Amino acid sequence: MKRSVKSFVASHRLAFVLFGLVLSLVGFGVVTTQSNASNDSAQDNHVITGRSYKNDVSIPLRDMDIDQYIGKPMDREASENPKVPHVHKDVPDEAVQDQDASYRALTAPDVPSPLLSFDGIVFPGVGCNCAPPDTVGEVGQTQYVQMVNEGLQVFNKSTGASVFGPVGISTIWNGFGGVCQNNGAGDPVVLYDQLANRWVISQFAGVSVPTDECVAVSTTNDASGSYFRYAFHLGSNFFDYPHLSVWPDGYYMSMNVFNSSGTLFLGPQPFAFDRAKMLAGQPATFVSTGITGGSAEDAYLPADLDGLTLPPAGAPATFVSMPFSGTFKVRHFHADFATPGNTSFTLFASPAAAGFTELCPTTRACVPQAGSTSNLDGIGDRLMFRLATRFIGGHESTVGNFTVNSGGVAGVRWFELRNVTSGPVSVFQQSTYQPDSTWRFMGSAAMDGSGDIALGFSASSSSISPQIRYAARLASDPINPMAQGETTLHAGTGSQTGTSNRWGDYSALTVDPVDDCTFWYTQEYYQTTSQFNWRTRIGSFKLAACGGGPSPTPTATATVTPTAIATATATFTPTNTPTNTPTATATATATFTPTNTPTNTPTATATATATPTNTPTNTPTATATATPTNTPTATPTPGAELLVNGGFEGSDSPWVSSGNGYFYSTGSLAHSGSGFITLGVNNRANGQAYQTVTIPATASGAFSFWLNVTSSEGTRKQNDLLFVEVLNTAGTVLSTVATYSNLDRGTAGDYSQYSFNLSPFIGQTVRIQFRATTDTSQTTSFRVDDVSLQ
């Protein structure tokens, strides 16, 4: 956030005084009702509702009188952005990226160079002359929009050329009146609502402290066109650090709330704005469950939807907290605009976060720079913008980041949570990107349409001026490392002096909605060593592994979404008769959504249902009476086995194997018979085995195998991994059905059976693959036997 003297003590115009008198008579439209649903904070058993005290439609932005900054006095930040108090027990970093992976990624990076790199808005930021810039940006159909304190500019995303601006953000509210036009205070956010192809632009406003949120929704996909404009009064407190997100039923927002003087943190507060009304330009309302938990509660962010695959109809929005408590608190916000009393904000899950040490908890003078004694604020007390979520490959992935102290320098702790909407919620991967002694901070993370993850950040040290860099990993990489390495988007040639140590307060990494592959990143830098003289940069890049095709048309029924509801799942236990006739035995089990790795085919949306059971069965070997062929005339009967030699008896033929982490084995450790395969075993090993199979229309898609894991690895971290995958015949991963690790260890020879539904691949010729990767120390063996597909 920025706070400049001019923005908070500007004289009131007569028109605004009259406008305020009217508002004092009619009120701002904020009321409180009792909620029928419980809130996870005992003190917040009510729902706050409010309405837009003014809304209208503007003329096109390109036709408005421009808010010029030429000749305005050079303001400075009036006070610091209040820090968020919290309680945290520091521990050594439990998730720092493997140093071997870091060395390979730095010495031989595979991350691509920028496609475009160009300057954005520069200091003084158009209408503010203040710092920090709070750099943020978003990409749309044909344009890129950047915002800073207190400016806005629209660029052609194909060339980087400016098509409008820079202008003051308040230009959008010219003719609107009130604090939105006259007292805009910064903390800008710009989003592209790709479900509706509209821009959402916001900043907070207030006479002495920010009490209002000003939101503008474009009427078309042209950011320089007209807008539906809204002013919402939130209350009399100091509402700081607003961050918005897009969800099908609303625009959601988190706030860090302080008392009116900004000296006492009261707690975080969630808000939901009626998206449907705002897209139509109608008077809109908001709902909130009030401050969550109180001053001891960790700040949170709302999940911002990427891609066009929708969550289940009526699904609540998700908020995730900074894990100072040792867990990622996942809360669900069910907003009911028709009956506000039904609104609820409840704790849904609390998966454990790996331990870490907080970055510079007692000072803002933290991150060193070359040629300057004014260290920078790394902001380690909150999640960084955005919390990006998407539905992909039969699961939901939510990625975010925050900055930690790792090895005595700043590192970016990034994470991927799975299934935060429908559950069960899990931490699929988390890692601190800190590959060397350079300080990396102020990150932003996102996932493309193929499941690849990128991370943008600032990098600085006593020997370099702040730089803008990014790192990446592919969906097919071993979990946790940014295995593609990093590169520099733009190297600053100057460092910041003075300026109250402020840097940020955030940056933005977003994904192009057209190809769902190209990442766009914006961040600040300095060209010359000086104070209050920041510049910004905008760049794009694309990982070669991404499919490059557009996402499907939005539909609430396009994919099978995960569910946490217990269901009756049939486990097929073949009898040992010559005809190999299976007997269905129904067992009540909870549906388990496997940790699928996103794929390179956006249309592949299989959701696998796993039913593990440790009940030994007399599983037959390769004695099935029906063996499918690849000829068009093959028509196996329902229940016929499609895989050949799934029991690995006599040899592993016709399975195709490779790598130093694959072994064909025989002996007493087989599940049945004497043959089985083992993957992993060695350090720094990769091994895989696959069989190509055509799944006919008459098949059920029932897929199962028996697995036994033994390991000498530790019990707190996934070091060695086994991926169960479906590939096309070219070797592209269509779906990662399940992932297992050293944490799934058991006793040698003690197998568990896992069953999945591969019916989405009926009619296709695919590869069924088992693939293992191991790290540099200790060993894990993954034994696989009695693989079946019917």
C-alpha cells in the first residue's frame, strides 16, 4: 500500500461536501444481520451486508479527461504499510529445494527466454509521486493492463506498444464524484474475468484512511472502453491490502483490517461482491462475515480462478491463510446475496505446512543491494499475490507463495494445494526456491493449462542491484524442484536509497487466457541508484511443454470434479477359476481423488477413484481367456483383461522398460506367482515401464494394481516418487492417475491394491506407465505386480 500526504489530506471540493451530506442522511447502506451458519470465529456470528452507494456507467476511458501528473509536487510516503502481527516458531527450512537440483537448474537452465520485455509505468506513477509502486498487471484477449500507485496503462500484448495511458487510476472515476474520484489511495488490483471477458479494476479510497473500495468492471474486453463503476463503503476502520479474485458467483476480496489510526491490527476480513449484478451494471451488494479470529489470526488471500473449466455449480470460494500456525488454513466462503443470513465463512481443512524461519520479523531493512545501505523490505508476513487456482486433469490445483529466511538469505516458499474446493485437501508439493546466496523475494506464482508452474520474483544481493527473474517447472518434473531453472527478465542497473526501505508491495504473474500457456510477469526495478525513482517492467514467456491450445468453452459439467462424499465402490476380486470370472464384492469406502499431475492435453479430464485395500486376494496371472489386439475387429467381452502379462510371469514382455531405476524381479516378494517389477532402488535413478493398449467401447475402464513400497528415506518429506500415468502413443502424459512416495512405505512383501476408473479413455489407444524418480541419498523400492485393465 502507499500513503502519500497529498492523497490523504487533499482539500474537499464543494461538490463532494454536498455529496457527503447526502450520504450522511441516507447512510452508506451497511447493515448487519444474524447468520444461520456458524463462522469459524466465535466472535463473528453475524453477516455484514452493504450496497453500492453509487454506481453508473462511464463514457469510454479513452474519451475521458486525463489525470495528468506533470508539475505535481513530489510527495513521499506518509507512513509505513502496517505490518501484520502474528505468532510463529522458527525452525530450519524443511522444504528447501534439493541442492543438486538447484545446481543443475542454475548451470544448465531449460527455462525459456522472454518472448517480450518492455518498460511499464515509471515513477512518479501518474497521480501519486509516492512509493512503493504496488506493481500489478493482467493479460486479456488482446491487451495487457498494468497498474501502479497511482497509474494505469494499456498495452498491445502482441507488440508491447502502449495503446492508452499512462493515466491516473482516478481517471476511470472522472465525473463519478466522492472519494473514488477525489481520494483514491492506491493498493491497485487489476483482474481479467475470462469467464465473461471483462476487466476488473479496483483501488481503495478514503478521506483520511481507506474506508471504501472502488471497483470498475469493463463493459467489453477493451480496457480503454467504458466501465460499470461502483463505490462500496466498508466501514470506519482502516481497510488495508485489498486483494480481489474471480469466482463464478462473485468477486471475492480479502482485507487486513486495522483501527482507524492504523496502529492496531484487528484481523483479516473477507468480502464478496455480487458479480452477476456488476457484469450487468446494476446496483450491487456485498456480504462479509466480519473480522475473522481477531488480531492473532493470520492474513489470507482468496483463490483466483484461472482457465475456463468451472468448479462444481454452487461451490464456495476458497481463502487460504499464511501458515504461521504450521498449517494452511483453508476456508470456504459461501456468499448468498439473495438471503445474506445464509452466508458463511468456515474452516474446511488445515493441511500441514513445512516448517520455516520467518524473514526479518523485526525490521523492514532486510534485503541487501549493491551500492546502497538502504536494505529492502522483503515482506515476509503474508502470502504474496496471487493465490491462483485451476481445475485440470481431474483435480484442482491451487498455487501460491510467500518469502522466508532460508540459509541466511531470502527464499521464495511456493506451494501447490490439491482439491481445496471439494476435498480432500492435500499439500501436493511445497518447496523453498533458494538455489544460491542471492536473496529472492516478492514472488508471484501461477500454473499454465498443462500444469506447468512458473514463479516470478525480485533478486538482489550485496553484489547485484535488484533484478527481475523467473523460474519454472514442468508438470512432468519430479515434484518440488523448480527443475527448469531460472532466467532474468530484466537486470536493474541501479539500487534504491531511502524510500523507507519499501519495495513492492507485490507483483503479478498471470496466464494468457487465449492460449492458456503464456505467462506474463510485472515487477519493479531501478535504472539508476537513487530514491523515489522506481521503474517497472513487463515480460512474457512460454514453456515449450505447454499444449498451446485454448481452454474449452466454460461449462459447469465439462469435467468430473472431485468429491469428498463417501460412496460405495466395488472392488473386483477375480476367482482362481479357469474362466477368470470376476466376482464383484462391494465395500463401503471413501472416494479418494489421486494426486494427478496436470497434462499436456487440456481435454483429458479423467478423475480416478482409488480404493486401496490390504485384503490379500488370489490374483491370477496372465491366464485371461480374452486378449485384445489392435485390429479393428477385436471386440473383447465385458470384463475381459486388456493388458498382457500384468503379472510379469516368466518375463516382463511385452512391457517396454528403460532407465537405471527399473528392474524385472522374481522371488518371494512377488504379490502372486514369482514375477514382479521394481522401480527406484538406486539413488539419482529414473525408471519406467509401459504397455500400449487399446481400450474398446465395451470395456469398463476398471484399472488396478498391487503395490509394495519399502524405503530407508525419512518420514517427513517426499523424496522418491512413483507416478502411475496414462500417455498417448507419442509419449505425452494425458493424466497422472496417482503418485506414491517413500511416505507410503510398508513391510517388504506387504502389498496394497489400488483401483481406478479409466473410462474417460475408452475408445483410445494409450500407454499405461509406471515411472519412478529418486533423489541423491537413501533408497526407495516400488514393487508393482498383478496389473489389470478391463
